Amino acid sequence: MSAELVADFEKRFASSATIRAALRCPIERAGVTVLFGPSGGGKTTVLRCLAGLERPDSGRITFGDDMWYDAAQGVSVPPQQRGVGLLFQEYALFPHLTVAGNVGYGMDHRHAQNAKEQVREILARMRIEQLADRYPRHLSGGQQQRVALARTLACRPRLVLLDEPLSALDAQVREQLRGELRKLLFELAQPAIVVTHDRTEALALGDAVVVMIDGRTIQAGAVHDVFSHPRDPSVARVVGIETVVPGAILEVADGLATVQVGTAQLMAMSPAHPVRNVVVCIRGEDVILEREQVGQTSARNRLPARIVSRTAEGPMVRIGLECGFALTALVTRPACDELNLRIGETITVLIKAPAVHLVPHD
Amino acid sequence: MDTTAIWLTVRLATWTTVILLFLGLPLAYWLATTRRWWRFAIDAAVALPLLLPPTVLGFYLLVGLGPNSAPGRFYEALVGRALPFSFAGILLASVLYNLPFAVRPFAAAFAAVERRLVEASWCLGVSRAATFFRVVVPLAWPGILSGMVLAFAHTVGEFGVVLMVGGNIPGVTRTISIAIYDDVQALNYERAAHSALLLLVFAFTTLCVAYALERRSVRI
């Protein structure tokens, strides 16, 4: 078994709900664990407890063989000794230091020459070497984000914790940095935990996801698994997408992409920055089921499918389908009765190209 | 002008400021960051000299440190002379009396430093003490400087406490404000006028510097 961060603790607040977190994430190789959930659910508190800035009230946190926190033994390792990099939501750059000063802040100044070299290297990697002598107040939001990230990564922490790393940016910059962030973490072989309330961000950045709602970590697992198979209605509501599967773009023409998903091929709108690997997201209500072949249709995707499950959910019925990949459809109960849908039967699936959302995931 | 009194006053103010710097910075940082509930009591104790008449503080110091008290006897046995009516005596009195003028600006400046910056520093592996000197002090320096300026200036203008504890011994405890009082009593109005003008100009200049620093700290 490879080394892991294992956390299981409780943090009580006088004024608000108790935070109860149980999570684990690999720490030996690159990999992004996303802590996902609506705002105000306690995600930031969990990060602060992991960083050592906040002390839980009970439970324990271990990092590989190191004990970071143990309520029973009264152990709480201070942040300085955890070797964790924390990226604050508002970046928290030191206003009295230049970009180079910020990035080199945590480095060992007994080897000044060495530190200077390292600062130059990380600035170059983040493509911000031209900003080295500027002060934070003269930087744009996107630039500040890069500097803060460079500062966090510069000391080669054993684990980085990123708190809503992209939320303070405008949409265009956010999309661009999202791809870069994941690439960077993998180039540096840097394990990371990312907090986000943004579904797309979770899908684009994460390998594993931990869903946190109302102060509780409710479900954890591979991103596709958790999004496609929410454990209960609260998770389903938060993830909001019934089908999440990995795919690969085969070709892009006229703004439309052909994607290989499982053994099937789908047509979808091409993402703004085309990449090869994507996460394919399809909402259950966008999937149309039909019995008889209609002559012509505007839906670009028409697939034969086998019905594998049928679950009633109030006025809706959730239909599990196998059409080269696992697909979920949500249909009304009358429609389900009318079509007489039965497990094991074959049916035709229609999905419009714009209903197939592609999230880049290289 | 009474140069002996001026020189003595400058010495007293400088020592008071230096001691308050070493005493006040940790105290102010504790006040600015602690979450202990009894913090308010320490806050009040520090602010006490703002409301207390100087004679009250002087009276307690005189009684508490005089030759008839245990601390007074201890000091006398250690140094060989009594604390009241000595330079050390008025220095102690002036440090206590000026505590709020140094500590309150220090604490306000520390409280204005974003907590997150301190935490960011800790997470980058930098110790608490090093964080204080590398992040907190550089960001709070205008407030620290203005506290020092105020403490210095207030010591220069101190009258009641110094008179109570130190009396009026030329070259030992006779500061410039006491010299002015003396000159007026002796109807030496010309010398009193010179000293008074000097203090007026000094006080105004000091306040200009302090307020300019405050504006600067707001901008950062």
C-alpha cells in the first residue's frame, strides 16, 4: 500500500455546525483530490485543520508514518513542521515584498545563491519571470494567482492544499489556468488537495473527489464514480450530472468534436481549447429514449442501448443504460409506462450535440 | 536656556522610548493576537495612565518603591541608593506612565496586519518569531514608529509624575517642563518663554510626524 494522508476528525464551533471530516489521499505521486461541495460546507476549515492552522477537537490526522494530530495523545504538529503548502483563496501575498521576494520567502536563506536559482526556475516555469521585481499591488488577479501558486510550490511541499484556487478570477483566465494548473502539478509530481464548489473545476482538476455537504464528508471516490453514482439524493443534488465518463476527442471540425466514449462515438460542441482527453458530462434529462426509428432527427447522437436498471425517483424514473458506456436517462413515469421500458430490452438513445458537455482533462 | 535640563529630558525620553520598544512590542503583539477572555483587563491596565492623574501614579510609585516598602528596600540593597528622587526612579515612572502612548499604536498596527499573511508565512515553514520580524514588523512599522514618537514626545512634556517621584534636582530629575515651572516661580519669565517655545515647536513637529506616519500606514 502506498503512503496516504488519512484524516478523520471533528471540529466544533460555538456559533455554527460541527465539521466532521473523513478523507484520505495519496501522497507519494502526483494526483489531485478535490474536496467538493457547496459554499459554507466547511471545506476551508478542513484545509486549515490539515495545514495545522486550526486544531480539531477530536480525531486524528496522519501523513504517511507521521502523526500530525491526535486528540487522544494531545499531539498537534505546528504548520511549520508539516511541510504543507497552502494556497489561500485571496492569495495572501506579502505586500512589502517583490514577486521574487514572495516566491523565495520560505526558502532556506543559508544557501542564498541556490535559493535565487530556484526562484528563477519556478518563475520561468510559471512564465512570470518578467514580473520578478514588481510588487503584488501592481499585478492583475491572474498574475497574483500565479505568484501565489509559485510561492506555494517553490519550497517543494510534501502536499499542497489549494483553497478555491481559481474562484477569484474572471471566466476567461479561469479556464486557461485550470488546464495549466493540473499540468503543472503533474510535471512537479506534486500531490494536491483542491477545494472547490465549481463542478467543472472538480471534473477538470480532480482524480478523486470527496463530497462535503453541511460540514460532513459524505462520499469519496474516483471523480467519475462519485459523479455517476451519487450515494444519496443530497450528493446527487450537489453533483447535478447523471453521467460522467472519460472520453477522447478524435477530431474537431466546424466547432463540433467527435469523441470516443467507451466503444461509442458521440458528437459534441468542441471546447474552447481543444485537448485530447476530456470528461464527458450528460444530464439525465437531456437523454431521449425512443422505441421506433423516426425518419430524421436533429439530434446528432443516436445510439442503440440496453436497459440495465430502472429506479423510480418520485415523478421521475432513472433508467440505467449500456450503449458502449454507462449512460443514465431521467424520464417521467408516464413516459416510462408508455414506452414500457423493461430491463434487458434494447432501445434507441437520442442526445443532442450541445447536451454533451466536454470538460478538458489532460 | 537651561541646557542641563534639556539634556536630561532628552536622555529620559530616549531611555523611556527604548525600554518601551522592548517592553511594548511583545505586549502589544500579545494584545493584538490573543484570544484569551481576560485580555480586556490587560487592555484596561495599559490604558490606565490615560485617565489617571499623574499625581496618583506618582503617589503609588513613591509609596510602593520608597525605603519603607519591600521592593524599595530590595532595590536599595541591590543598587545602594533609593529609587525615589533618582534618574532611575523617574525613568521607571515615565515608562509606566507612557505605556499606552507606545503600546496602543503598536497594537493597532499589529491588529491591522492581515492574519492570513502571518498564517501564509507559517505554512511556508517560517517560525513564529521570524514571521514577526519578516512580515509583521515591516507591515506595522509606521504604527511602531508613531508609537515611539508619541512616547518620546509625551515623556518630554511629562510634569506631574516626574515631580512626584523625582522632585526637582538639577542634573538628576529636573526636566525641562519642571525647569519652566521653576523659572516662572522665580519670576524668570524670559528663560521660561524660551523653554516653552522650544517645547511648543517640538510638540507640534512631533504630532505632524506622527499624523503623517498614520496616513502612510493607512495607504499600505
